[in-house]
Amino acid sequence: MKRASITAITACLLSFGAKAEWFEVTGYANAYTADRAAARQEAVQDAITQALIFSGATVSSVQTLADGVLAQDHIKIKSHGEIQEINLVSENTKDGVMSVTLHLDIFPKQQQCPEESFNKQITITQSQLMQPHQARLGQIFDIHKSASERMYQTLMQRNMTVKPIPFIDKSINVRAFFSQNFDYDDKLIESLTATSNSQYVLLSQITDLANTQKLNSEYAFWQDDEYVRSFKIDFAAFDAISKDKVWQQHYSVTGIWPYEKTKIVDVYSDTFWHTDYGKRIQGVFNSLAQDLNQAFACLPTRGRILHKDQDQLVINLGRAHGLKVGQVLSIAHRSDVAGERNQFFTRSIQTINRVKVTQVNAQNAIATNIQNRPMNNIQINDIVELIITPAEDYAL
């Protein structure tokens, strides 16, 4: 139930030279339950999550933070990232919906590195279901498709340096990308990133959906069946230019599966995603968003030369990546080296050539040679990298 409303107020704290933003957020939860405390906890978590999405802040645990709000434990609140203070403003229940309004005082973190100012586009692919027979309970054979859509929407809603590009309509065999032999097809990475103009590609595989135990007794025939079901998923991100694996993570959660064995479950429905099991999966994607942002924030902004016309180049970086007119880029020759088993490894040789951005479009830009040295040796598919000059270099 994503109907959270957000109001933001920025206050300057002159004594510290920092800006604090006050957010008023309303979160919602289903109140058709006897467990009112659980509904209140869910509504508080929903409000905090919406504030994080809107502000781009990060915390180590939304659940622990919500516990601190409900217990009025300010020490616990202050120990969880950039949220300094949370006040519970109001609570209301109407028509089976509980709403909780919070005031949040958020201090944005200091920039870790200059590269954090520039966006990195990453292709989000459809996850592969590795054990299809485990989907028989509930007939959830489309769980990898619906989970991929949910993952993309979660990343899209976040205010991050990582910008997702969807490629979730087609199935991809990703098994080799998670093996220890490193014998994956790097041409797949190249085709995926070239189509979407991304600098990275994210692959994933769902490795476990098994139900581990039944919660209620067989003799309690008047009770609905409930099972504990697992959800395990692996992620790996690859660089579009080098084809190297730059990030990998495994997530494992369990949740209550509230359906009978014969029930056919619609994994695209809000009803499914509002179950305890669906919320646990959503929690994985919330963690994924935060982990990706932290892992990619300080990676360099690199692109390729798409076209060359004497002293002018067209590159595959543009406004969407944070590029601006006047910025300077270095150029490196790209040279693929052949290895065993028909593998190719990308080698870059740095040049002293420099170009300045003169025109910026959404997904590409035009850069012009700023040196007397001709660019006769520069070729299409050579690598360009943004030169970030430290602030002190501009000091008078």
C-alpha cells in the first residue's frame, strides 16, 4: 500500500554549516488484523522507507530504526545512518487502514568522492529461476519475472547515483556468470550494455524457493496452512568495457507462506506482495538498492567513442550521466588481448590526448580536441574517462 505522502522542509544550521531537512511522511499498513502492534510497526517502516526513497539517505536497518521509533529510543535512532531524529506525530485507523505520520530530521552524508556526482547507468536483466520445481507450491513459475519487475521499480524509485535501465522482458542464461571457472560469454555483456547505453550490467539468479517447514499442526484442521518459505538470490555486476565482475552479493531471507498447498498464487498481484513472504523479498530489493549505491558511487565515469570527425568525437556519455559542457575527458586506447579458450581481455593504454565537452545530449555528447596534438591515432571504441579536478585546483 504505497500511498505515503511526503513534505520536505530544509533548515540551515549555521553553527555547523550543514543543511538539515525535515520530512513529514505518512506510512500505511493493513489493519485487518488482531495484531495492532504489527500493523503499527509496518506503517512506521513504510513511512521511513518512503523518506529514504525521497531523500536518498541511507540507514543500516529500517526495521531496527522502526523499533527505535516505537520504543522512543533516540540512541538507537541516531546510530542508524543519516537520520538524526524521528518524532511520531499522529496515528489513525480508518476503513481497515492504519496510517502513521512521522517527522524525520535527515542530515545528508558528506560526499565520499568526486565521482559520486556522476550517474552510472546499469542494465537490469531478468533473474533466472535455477530450481523451477521449487515453484510448484503456489504455481509461482513466474516469480523470477515478477521479482525482476519489482527489483527494477525499487531501484527506479530511489534517489541514487546508480540509474537502472530495464532489460527484464527476455530470459537470459546466467549460470556461467556465477561459476568459478570465469568461462562466461563476455559478448553478452557487450550486447546488453550497448543496447541500453549502460556502463554496467546486473545479472541475478534465484537459487532457492523451498518451503522449509509447516507452522501449524496437521490436526488443527480449522487453521489455514502456513509454511516457512525461503528466498535466496545471487547478484553479480559486470563492467561494460573490461567485462570484469565488479560486484557480487548473496541475499537470503525466509517468510511465512500463508497459502494452502493447492492455491494458485498470482505473483504480480498486490495481495502477494503484501504477504509476509512478499515483504521479505521486497526487503531484499531495498537492501540491494542501498548496497549498489554504496558500491558504485566512487567508480570512475567511463564511456566509449562512438564516432570521430577530425578533432571532434561523439561519446556515449551524456546528460543522464551528469556530463556538462566544459568538462574535460582523457582518452585511452582500447586493445583486446586474446587468451585461452577464445577469451578476450580488454587492455587500455592511456594517451595524453584531452578533449572538452562542447555539446551534451541525453545519452551522448560531442567533445573537441583541446590540444595542438592531432588525434590521428584515436579510434572508435577507444575509452574516454572524465577528469575530475579537485576543488583546491580552482582556488584563487
